[in-house]
Amino acid sequence: MKTTNFFSLVFIITCITLMCSCDTKQHAISQLEKLSKELYLDSGNYTEADWQKAKVRFQEIETKIAKHSTEYTEDEKKYIKKNTVYENIHSIC
């Protein structure tokens, strides 16, 4: 019975650790992709408040990307610049 409880505890801790590991380099890219898509689709209707929120979100994403900058491959760096209109967001925000 104690062995079962031990393995259950280890399993639960592992699951929690995996769920909390959202701050990965891929997560930062995914957030940037999402923001890029939102800006592409909706920015024509943005208010000043919407732009301020987008700016804050972009700055948070930019910080995460910088945090993982040494982990990105050259291809990932190119992807960030090309496919997520990173440079366009940077000039807008």
C-alpha cells in the first residue's frame, strides 16, 4: 500500500512539473505567433487601449524570447523574424 502511495505521489509531482513548464522557448514562439495573427486579423479595429494591451503583451513575449535567445537555433531565429512578422510588430508597438 505504501508503495502505491509513493508512486502516486511521484506521478502527481511529475504531472504538475510538466504542466508548469510553459515558459519554454517554443511557448514564446507560440505566443508571438498568436499575437501576430491577432494583429493581422483585428488590428484595423483596435482602439488606443487595445494597442496598449498589444504593446504590453509584445514586450512580455519579447522578454521571454530574449531569455531563451541562446537556446534558439538559427532556423528558429529566422522563423521568428520571417513567419511571425516580428519586425512589423516591433515597429507597431
